[in-house]
Amino acid sequence: MTPLVLIPGMMCDARLFGPQINGLSHRWPILHAPINDHDTVDALAEDVLRWAPDRFALGGLSMGGIVAMEVLRQAPDRVERLALLDTNPKAEADEIKVRREPQIARVEGGELRTIMRDEMKPNYLSDGPNRGAILDLCMAMAEALGPEVFVRQSRALQSRPDQQDTLRAFTGPALVLCGKDDALCPVHRHELMHDLLPNSTLEVIDGAGHLPTLEQPEITNAALIRWLEA
């Protein structure tokens, strides 16, 4: 079976994909790709490619999807199929670049928990019975990674390239998936990626926001299985 490399979002670790690892790893080897050590997207992608198998299926959520697109740009011959979850193919807008600066300053001053609690976590999820537990998990992942990772990842997002041409050129099986209530990466961004990718399927998940892997894991797993079997 083709190995599946999964790249998590900003301030997340393998626990973001816990239900997918549990639900799919009996059929596909699953590798988790941390993106913690550099402050540019191209360097993060180079890290993934250094240890990834020669050929692999590639999935990424949010910032993980941004890094996945750069992996694809650098080594299109190594990516057999692509899954982009709750992400954005465009370069960062100037107003968001500017908005990150006070966040970075406050995190460097010791306010990581406050920034995550007040400015980031409220935007993540749809209302649902597991919202509180998922938000607690998000906080635990962020605190485990720490402020230096927050700063590096913020800098990487600020300088990320536009990847629309990268997606146009990819002809392998592609899945574009998002939560219907995603406020960070709205549905229209995923419709754009679906239009750019010539061999793609679009899945919009009801009852999910930015983290459908945790909010609606069974529906997300079913979509991933269809993509992996395509």
C-alpha cells in the first residue's frame, strides 16, 4: 500500500489526526510530518521530503495543507495523490501579515495561552457536543509545542507563496475537503482549489468548522478512504 504522509496545522501535532491514524492505519502506513523547525514554508517542505518515502500519498490540514502544496511544488514526481483539508492556496494577504505582528510580540512576551484562547481557538470549530474537548486538545497541542514554534510558523505563513499554478499542474487523484462552518478557510477557497485541480473531488462536511478530522472523524475518514482507493 502507498504510505500516507499527514501534515498537521499550525500549533498542532499528530493528535490532530488521531481518528484517522486509528481508523486507517490498518490498511495504509501513516506517517506524521511535524512542521516545527523552520520559519519558511520551503524549508519545512524540504524537511518532509528528506525523510518521506520515494512515493507517497500526501495530506495536510490548514498550515499542513500549505506545506503540502509546497512539497508538491518541489517534488511533484513523488506525490501520488493529494488531500487538502481546510487550507488556502493563496499567498497571505497583507492585512493578515500585519495582524500577525502583535500576536508574535505577545507570544514572545509569554502570552501564548492567552493568544490561543482568545484569538485563535474561538475561530476553529463549529458548535457541537465535542467542542469543549476538542478545544482543550487544541490548547494542549499548542502548549506542548510552545512559543518558539508559534513564532516560526507565523513567519512561515507570512512569507508563503501562491500555489495556484502548482495545483493546476497536478493530475493525480485529489481530495479537497473542508468543514462547512470553517471561518478561517471558507468553502469558496476549497471550490477554487477543486476548480484548479483537474482530477479532484470536493467534500464539504456538515457540522464541522476548521478541524473536521476531530469534529466529524467518521465522515472525514470515509472521504479519505474513497480518495485513497481512487
